[in-house]
Amino acid sequence: MSDIGAADVGVIGLAVMGQNLALNIADHGFVTAVYNRTTSVTDTMLAEHPDGSLGAGYRGRGPGRLVGAESLEAFVASLKRPRVAVLLIKAGRPTDAVIDQLAPLLEKGDVIVDGGNAHWADTERRLEALEAKGIHFVGSGVSGGELGARFGPSLMPGGSREGWASLQPVWEAIAAKVDAKTGKPIPEGTAGAPADAPHAETCTAWIGPGASGHFVKMVHNGIEYADMQLIAEAYQMLRDGLGVSAPELAPVFASWNQGPLDSFLIEITADVLGQRDPVTGEPFVDVVLDAAGQKGTGAWTGIAALEAGVPAPSIAEAVFARSLSAIKEERVAAAEVLSGPTLATIDDQAAFVDDMRTALLCSKICAYAQGFALMGARSAEKGWELDFATIAQIWRGGCIIRARLLQEITLAYRADPKLANLMVASSFAQVLRDGQQAWRRVVARACERGTPVPAMASALAYFDGYRSARVSANLIQAQRDYFGAHTYERVDQPRGRHFHLDWPEDGRPQVEA
């Protein structure tokens, strides 16, 4: 069933993502070996995509094709040396199981690429184990969903530099493309006709050593959680405050997508709000149960932020909001017992819509700032030396959070690679200064109306906390010294010197003579 040494690269795991990525690779002129534990899945894929049905190649490459394998042994035999095997397997133990079966069949210098949503700590462990065997390991984030996998994802490879050298021609060919000058995504290709354009930049680059690729992908997903929650909060505030239907809001989001909020998520929000349910004819969003699912990467980002001591409140609040949405029955019961304020339709509707657009933009900037700050802290700890301009650049196309904002982030980090926080970059600082009054009006109005906006409110608190030269933590540290002798620093002494006040047992303030 297999061709000995014919394949440029191989894909293991032919669920939706695996199949689409394999077809994308073959469309770009690579002979692609495919293997799935259930052989019938491989057989069906080969029957649906015979030789001659895939792309004619890409930038001088000849036509690609699929090579099927009935076993891992046959799969390995079909690969050219150094062998490059891409895994699209469920994260966790299933990935470990496949690696354990595959590694003994490989030779020194071969490459295993994990394209799943692996936890970055698992990637570090696998990298160390495989390096000891002389096998290169690349942990690569893959973003864009099934459509992105098929026609151009954002790819975030990290780990072995030697492994990346073998993978690079494939990843650079299949990744999404953006216009070099504007950063705007170049429209995806179609089956058999990959996207390309003069002066296009590809949405992949080597992220760094260790588990940096999967860590960056995890943070990408955390930002995605925050972005989606912020959009949902804006939708609810507009809908309740204006007293309008979902289809009436579709043009609002469509118009926002023509300005600074231009992004994939805003674009699809307009589409979703304008969609009718094919069963009832009602607005589609109204028949969708308000209980959001999650696969864990947002929670991983929140945990990583807590472990690193990096404030990422909007990302964490987005995760908690999904958790709160999941307890639907409790919320329904609570609605019968707990009452909120009396609601009234907002009169200054045009001004409110404009304020909401500004508040959403400011909140999004803060969410990105939190994500990049987290990556910066982990990079410093691990010595990854992450290039944030490059990370922002490869997020401009293919991935779920692709947005006009990322072009500005790219430019901000190109201007100052050591930027402490995105909020202090001149372009973003100006937006936050000019927009904060509208932002505050929206959050205040949400509070008055009893509409939950946890991500937007936490973003504003993050902004206010970061811009404050003095906050209330002096009282907290004094309390910690009182009950636990945790010491404190003084405003009149250099940082790093710690003191303790010998508090009397009766708690009365001590006054030195």
C-alpha cells in the first residue's frame, strides 16, 4: 500500500484536522504519507483524493499526492530521510502512546512534530526524552480550525532547531499568507489551488527552543477566550440596552469590522447575528443554549499566569465566565430568587453604540497586553528569547484571533523589542487615553443595569492598576507583616531591603520613642 522512501513528510492521525492538514501539504506539491490507526479511514481518504486530484504545486514544486500506510512500520518506510512525521493526535496520553510506538522505528536525525494542543509541560518532557535518543522533536501550535488547516493555518513551531530546518519548507508553504505591507490576510485558496501573491509573508516562524511553540499557542488561545468574551459582553449590552433583535445588531458589527476592530471574530459575529435558524426561522443565536464549552487551553493560560505571578485578569475572567455559563440550571433557579435593578432602554443609542465600540477596542488591547506580558515572563525564565514582533506577525493570518490590531502590535515590537507592556507603546497609549472615558461609561452603565461584563471590567481595572504609581498593596503588606511576620519594604529605602515591625500582642500601634 505504501511507496518506499517516496514521501516528503507524513501525517499520523486522520481526524478532521489531520486530514485537512495532509491535504494542504499535498496541495503544495509534497508527497504526503498518511496513517490512521483505523485503516478504513485511510482507505476512504485515498479513495476520495486519488493521484491527480490535488494541487499542481506551489512556487515551482511539482504536483503532490497522498501515500497511504497500513501500519506505522509501512508509514516510516515510506518517508524520505531525514523522516518528518507530523502528529495530529488527541493531546495527553494518546499522543504519548503514538510517540512510544513511533520512536523505536525512527533513526537519529529523524523528526517528530506534535501539531496537537499539547500542554507545554508535556512538550518539554517529550523533547528531553526524544533528544536522548537522537530524534528531533518540534512542538508546533496549529491555529485556524479545520478551514485553516486545509487552506492556511498560523503555525507556531518550537523545540529542536535542527528539526525545524527539516520541517521549515513544508510549514512555510502551507501556512496562511498576509500582505507584507498591510498585514492583511491574503484570501485562502481552494482545493487544488493554494493561495499565493507577490510579496506575501508566511504566517509561521521558528518560535524558540523548548516548549516555546506550544506555550505561545496556549497564550494565543487564552487571548482568544478573552476576545470572544469581550465581544459577547458587547453584544449583550447592546442587545439589552438598545432593545433590539440579533439581526438588527449584525450591521453594527459588520460596520465595526471596517475599522480598528477589523478581525476574524468580529466578522463572524456579524455573520452569526444575521443567521436565521433553519428549523424555526428565529434568529439562530436565540436558539443556541447560553452554556459555552471549553477544552482547557484558556484555563491553562490562567494557571500559567498565576504560577508566573503575571496579571492576566481578562483571560481568567473569560474562563470563569464560561464556567458560570455552564451551570445553566443553577442560574435559572437563581433568577427566581435574586433580583437585579430595573432595566430601561438607553435613550442615547447612537452615542452608546460608539462608546461600546471604543470600550471593546480598549479592552482588546488590554487582553493582548496581558498575553504578551505572560509570554515575556516565561521567556525570561526559560531563556527562550521570544521575538514578539514575529509572534504578532504570524498571528495576522490563519489563526482565530487574526486582526488588524496585530499589525499595530507587530510594528510596536519592531520599534521597541523590549517594550515592557503593549499599553505603553505610543499608538496604544493614545487609544487608551482617548478612549477611557467611553470605556468607563460602558462599564458603569453595565454595573447600573446589572449586566455582567467581567472581562471588560477587569480589563479596565488592569489598565487603572497598571497606570497607578501607587496602589493599595501597602495596606495588604502591612497586614501580612502583622499576622504572619512576612516583612515589608519601605518607601524611604532601596527596593529589596525588608523590615519587620514588632507588633504588640494587644494590636495597638507601636510608636518608637
